[in-house]
Amino acid sequence: DNMLGGQVEDINPKNENITKKDLCNMYMKKTAALICASIRAGAILSGAN
């Protein structure tokens, strides 16, 4: 379960009748992963522990 997996789920034609829970999980794999990566990168570059 990662960003690529979220993208695969997003473009999968089987997702026409996706549930709200599945949609939220897909977003967590994609958008939330990008946000977390940018926060972590900023922390690393600033020398935070």
C-alpha cells in the first residue's frame, strides 16, 4: 500500500461503484503520502529529530 498502489486503484475501471471508505483509503495512499513526504523532507532538511 503506497502511492503507486493508490494510483493504480484510482485509474482501475472497476472503481465505478467505489465506497466512501475505499475512496478515503485511496486518497490516503496518494495525496496524504505526498503531504507526509514533504513534511518529512522539511524536517530532515531543517535538522529536526
